[in-house]
Amino acid sequence: MTKYWLFKSEPNTYSIDDLKKDRKTHWDGVRNYQARNFMRDDMNVGDRVLFYHSNAHPSGVTGVATVCKKAYPDFTAQDERSHYYDPKATKDNPIWVMVDIAFVKKLSQLISLNELRNYPKLKNMILLKKGTRLSIQPLTKQEFDFISELKI
DNA sequence: GCCAACGTTGGC
DNA sequence: GCCAACGTTGGC
């Protein structure tokens, strides 16, 4: 069954334009157990992804992507030179995983966090709940469809 | 297992 | 840059 997700990224680090240029990328650097578990346990090839710019001006949804490779070890956790290095990660116990995502489309206009807050249909979105900082969040099909069709 | 201290996220 | 909210760490 297709599932729906929201991925946050700081555009300074990796933007929708970077993904458009690269066509696909590995989603490295997730160091939160809940987000990891979503990737490891629930994500499958073909799942749909909303691409969200965080720490941006403004922050908001900027595009759509799709999962194109199931979870596998995040090798940056074992690379001492990486910003994402985790000394506890080993070959036998990589701890952290990543998936690959592929570019689908960039929205004609960013849908800002403020705009999202205005839609009653989205009032239960995890993103809009106070205090949630999860960088990978599940969406309902209704949420995904509604948002991805707001701007062509 | 509790919880204070610390680090991080991310909107503003 | 500020700071609220949250997750993690580590002493006990």
C-alpha cells in the first residue's frame, strides 16, 4: 500500500532545486529514532513524499518526490569525517538508515506554513501541531492529495 | 527508573 | 539571534 510522507530539509543544505538537478538522492543524516523507524519499518518504493523547506523564508512545501529505494544503512554515520558521524554506529550495527528519493515535481509556488494553517482540512497534520520537530512525518492520503493539488 | 543538564530543531 | 519545545545523556 502506498504511504505518504513529509520530508523536511533546510534549503541551505539541500533544496528542491538540488533534488531537481540530481533527479534522485540518498536521504542521509537522519539522527532521530522516530524518523528512522518510519524509514526503516514503513517506507516502501513508490511511497509519495512532500518536500518541505524548513528554516527558510518562508518555510513551506515546495515539491513532490517519491521513494525509490528501501531503507539501507546510512554510511555517513560510519564516516569519521562526516558531519553526521556517530561513533556508536558500526558495520554490524549501523543504527541509522536512509532511503533514496526521486524528484517528481516542483510546485509553481511554495505553500507556506502560514497558508497550510489556514486550511481546516489540514488541522490534524503533524507538521502543524505545536512542538513537533520530526524531520520525517507520515501524512494521510487526503492531506497529501489536498496539498499536492493546491498549486499545479 | 528518575530527572537535571545539555544539545538540537525550527519558527520567528 | 532568540527561545520554546523536545530528545538524549548520564549521574544517582
